[in-house]
Amino acid sequence: MTETASVWESSATAAEIAAWLKPKRSVVVVTHGKPDGDALGSSLALVRALNIAAGGSAAGFSGVASRAEAWYAGPMPGWWKAVALDSKCRHFDEHHAPPSSVEPDAVVIVDTGSWSQLLDYRPWIDHQHERTALVDHHLSGNAEVSPRRLIETTAAAACEIMAGLCGRLLGVGSPADLPREVAEPLYLGLATDTGWFRHSNVTPAVMRLAADLLEAGVDHERLIETVEFRDRPGRLRLLSRALGSLELLDDDRIAVMALGEKDFEKAGAHPGDSGGFLDIVKTVETVRVGVLLTELKTPDGVVTKISMRSKGGAGFVDVNVVAQSLGGGGHAQAAGARMVGVRLADAKATVVNALQAALDGADA
């Protein structure tokens, strides 16, 4: 790599990245492992916009030809294929690594800029460095990941940024004029990263964009049914086990749940089934921060994943700062980290101590 940037900030505008992408004949779009609605939404929207801009359909061209494709790694939500439809996608896991031989004209990384979330792709991305761009909204990341960075940390979702980029690629002045196939994944990311418009990151700009995307033809009711009403019985059994592990600490200000590999096995659940569990504990009035720890075995050994969610208002804790101290990052009210080689009990003690110190600091 030739760049040694260390400041997490934009190095390119949406107009510059759109102009850079327009002549590219082959583009691979990647995102963080265990993709969520915003990761899937922003990647699918860009893939479809690039294909349509080249004169094809959202899925590409005749047969299997596609100007752009999305790559995903790790556990996937059960509904992802119902959203991806016929867009060209590849899914990689521990048995199928990203093909090192693929040499596209451009690579776009969306909804992350952290090496810790791109481990499966890092060797390949390093090799593609000069052909890489990045679009993200998180508060922190590794600037050296890409020489072209479009970062808006005030955006509620990567899809909020991506809406403007897709508009430029397709030559439309308003998100309301985007093709429905592009508007739908953008709405998905916007809705899921705001908790279906319930979280504190909802702004007037978010609601205006949502209205424009609905004008473009998004079916809100069908989308929420596709994403939110598809739980398998295993997810409910896993939720039961998570709630059974619940501990309220520090005068009931910290809610901690823990799941191990056996919990997933006994529940008949997958790692992706634990999404949204922290929204439940946040409904407790006294709780300021919710934590979910998940211990899993990987080819590299045991890994404990940490997810944190905090409430705004008095006693606010910036969980992004806490996550950064653990080698992770994210948003002020939603962040996480991975502790490699650390068992669940040790990870729990470390996280709770860090959160207690943060809460004490907020009260000072």
C-alpha cells in the first residue's frame, strides 16, 4: 500500500467518487462480516445503481453477466436472499474464502472502514488498495484501508450517504426519482439502522429521505414483514437463553447477557439470530447500557464478540469510546468489539469495568 493516512475523515466527495466509478467496467462491493440491514442495503443499492447506469437491469445484463457484484462474509440474516433477489452476490464462510484471483477495476467498501471487520478480505483488499473507495458513517476506522474515503459520521446510516452517490451515478436529482430497485435497499438500511425510525439518530434529513424513497415506490409494509416477521423458532429459544443469562449490574444501570456456542446449538439458532436482543433490555427504565457477549470458536481459536447499546439523555455513555478501548468501534450509542483469545467470563469482567468507569465519569 502507498497510503499511510491516519486521520479518519473524508478524502473525496460523492461527486468525485461517482466520477471515478462511472468508467469502471467491473466493480466488487464489500462490507463488514455478519452484515446487517445497512450493510446489505448500501451494498445492494450501489450494485444495482452501477448495473442500471451501464444500461443493464438491477441484476446486471443477459445471462450471468454483471458490471457489479456484492461480496458478503460470515453469518447472514435469514431474510437476506428475499432482499437481494437476483442481484449478483457471493457469500463466503470458513469453507469458502474470497477468490484472490479476482481483479476488478474498482472495489468499494461500504458501512465499515475497520480492519477488524474486514479480516476475511484484508489480504485481497491490500492488493487492490489503489483501486479502492470507501463509504461509511461510523465514528472511527482505519484510514489506510482506502485512499478514497467518503465519511459522514453524522449520517444515521451508510444508506443515507449512498442515496446521494446512487443519485449521481444515475443522473437523478432527487431520491424520489431513483428506480424502485435501488430505493428499496436504501430504505432498508435507513430503517434498520434507526430501529424503524425509533432511535435517537432520526433527524429531519432521515425522514425527508425516507419520504422520498417511499415516493420512489418502496413498499414499507412488505419490507418490514420481510425483515422483521421472519423469525425462526430457534431465535425465540436463543432469546430465552439470553434473557436467562441476564444480569443487572451497577445499580441496574448495566444489563449484560451472555451466549456461548452451546446456547446456539441447544436453541437450534445461528449467530445472526441474536440481532435486536439489546433493544429489549434497553426498555428497562434504569438501564443505561446493554451488553451482549457471544463466545464462539473459530479456526483461529475462541473469540468473544461484544455488542453494546446505550441510551441518550442524562448519564449518557459513549459506547464507541468504550469499544475503541477494546479494539473495536462503531457509533456513540451502538458499538462493538471482538476479543480474540479471550473467554467469555474474562471479556465480561473487562467490559463491565470499562462501562462502570464510563458511567462514573458521566455522573461526575
